[in-house]
Amino acid sequence: MTAVDKTVAAEAANPATMVRDSVKTVIAASMVGTAIEFYDFYAYGTAAANYFPHIFFSDKANPTVALLMSLLTFAIAFIARPLGSLVFGHFGDRMGRKTTLVVSLMTMGVGTFLIGCLPTYSQWGIAAVAILCLLRFIQGIGLGGEWSGAALVATENAPEDKRALYGSFPELGAPIGFFLSNGTYFVLESFNDSDAMLAWGWRVPFLLSAILVIVGLVVRVHMEETPIFRMAQEQKKVVKSPLTEVFRKSWKQVLQATFLVAVTYTLFYTLATWSLAWGTKAKGEGGGSLGFTNQEYLLMLMIAICVFAAFIVISCVNADKFGRKRVIITSSVLLVVFAALFPFLLNGEIVGQRNFVANMAFLCIGFALMGTAFGPIGAFLPELFDANVRYSGSGIGYNLAAIVGAAFVPTIATWLSSHWGVHSVGIYLGVMALCCLVAVLSCRETKNVDFTK
């Protein structure tokens, strides 16, 4: 009996259990949270690269050091995320996906909003920096439970032959959140000078996140629990200690998940955060003296992010047709090639200053590969784990990847490029792509697994 046959049999035996939310509800409930997640992180990443070195750190003596210190606060939330995945994963596998997702969204939203209310270093001194770090940590705790829960809402409501396509719904939250965040900064910088942005403009994206959080809470409060979790409850398969089960039986899958996702984080924050500083700042400030204004670079990023969204969908359709492994192996190999070649597009001595063609080629190719690598993850990671530990297992792997692949990417890339040039950043990305390739080769194909078990 195939996986599809088993699911049909399960639905016939448990018709009430397998009742699914409508596609619209699944899209909204899974996409809105990850859109807010990435909106919050992009807003912080942009602020950390452009405004926080002036607002929370002294940049007069050594601007590069100020930038590095600012980017280190960016890493705090990534360090907190595995802790959040432990907490929310435990309750998500015991109490259900719905309640856990509501709480994680509220935690994340409160932390983000309060960052927008925070006094500056000149007003509160070191206390302002300490509170910024605390709020960033709270953001990370909430984010730790977000992605895995959203992925399960999508995939556990999906038909068997469309799990990767449904898994693209939370993945599409990434470009949506990015577009909203960068679009907000773009509009603000279009009507305000740098002094106004440093005085109050940087706060607006953080405060506006409250609107997205309210919308997300309304959607999630009204959604149903996923049918597969309801089936696990009725069949008494819910375990008392999901974390113990994960680390006892599925530690290998956790490691695989970590390195499958890590390269997507490294690539994304190389494209979206490090390259923003590299393209807009002088060499003495940690940049590459490419001559772009911040507004110009944000516009290029918003154009390229549309390529990201398109390739998420394309890769998920291909993953349902050809399998998850084949798509991710292809993306990993192409990423190694990209890592070797992209530094030539960002070397001012080769392409000159303000070379929009070269920079757009870097961003569009990079985001196309990002979408190809990231899209199938929404289905692939949950499929690696059994239903009764799926929230914990996929969440821990995903958020450990945040530390391995993202926490220190802007800081490391800035340090590498300031000491050894842009080609060292390419080597860094290439190593992470090879780690992903090893991880995916060690995985089994999960396209046809029985997702109800």
C-alpha cells in the first residue's frame, strides 16, 4: 500500500479527524507568521547595518568596530532561537500546533514592538544596549517556535502529492516579510534625510510590526488544529516528553536538518545584510566602496526578492515531481559555483563603482539559488520526523541552523572582507554549500513517506 493509499484509508477510518482547513486559511495561517518573522529580522538587520552603529554604539573612533558590535547584537536572537524551539516544540507536540503558534507570535511581536520604543545610548547609556540585547533575545525565543509550527500547519493540511507546494506557503513569508521591511525603509528614506532617520525614522518599521501581529493573531485564533495532530491525539500517540524522544531516536535527523538549512541562512544574510553594508559603505567603514546609496541598494534588493519568491514556488513544484533530494542537491552544487564567481561581481577594482548590472546579477542569481534551496525545506524537514515529535525535531534542526548558518554571518563576512577581501566571503559561502551537499546526500528521499505516522 502506497503512502497515498494509507492516507486515503486513514481519512475513511477517521473522517472527523482528517477534516482540513481551507486552502485560504492554511495559506494565511502559515504564511503570516513567517512573513512577520522575516519582517522583524530584516528590519533589525537593516537597522543593525545602517543605524544602530550610530544610535547604540560610538562610531567616531573606529566605524568598522562600531558596525561589528552592532551586527553582534543581530546574532543574539539566533542564539536564543534553539531555546525557543525546545520550549515551543515541547508544547507544540503535546498541546497542538494552533495554541503554540499563537503564543510564539505574541512573544515575537512584543519584543519587536518594544525595540521601536527603546531609548538610545545617548539617553540611557549602557542600559539602552543591555535592554536592546534582552529584547533581541525575546524576539529569538518567539521566533524559535514559529517556522516549524507554520510548516506543520501547511504540510499537515496538504494532500500527499502536494506537500512541498503547501510547504512553500510559510517559505513565501520570507520574501513577503523582506519586501515589506525594505519597502518601509525605502519609503522612509525617500522622504527623510539621514538625520531624521537616526532621530526617529528607524523606529517606524518596528512599531508597524504591531499591525502584522494583530492580523496574524486573528487568523490563527480562528484556524483549526491540524488533522494529523488530532489523529495522533485520538490514537494516543502524543508523547509526554517529545524532546527526549527526538534526541533519543532522531538525533541524526536533527543534524541533517541543521546543515540542510544552514547554507540558506548563510546565503540569505550574505545577500541581504552583509552586501547592503558592502555596497553602500566606504572601505574604512567596513564596506567595499561600491558607491551605492542606501536607498538604491534597498530598491535593488526589493527587485531581486521577487526572483526569490518565484524560485521558491518553482523549486517546490519540482520537489513534488522529482523529489526533495534532487532539487536540493542541484542547488548545493550550483551554490558552490556561485560562491566561487560572485566575488568578481562585487570587486570595485574589476566592475568599478555603481555598476548596477553587476550588482543586480549578483542579487538575482543569488536569490534564485536561495529560493531553490529554501523552498523544499518546508516539506523536507517535517518529513524527516515522526508526527509525535515533528514540531520539536524540525524546529530544533531549523533553529540550530540559525546559529550555524546565520547568527554571525554579517559579522564574519564583514570581518573577512575587511581583512582578506570579498573573495574570502565566497570561500565562506562555498564551505557552507558543501556542508549542505553532504547532509542531503546522507538523507533518505521523503517524497512518498506516510506523513500520518
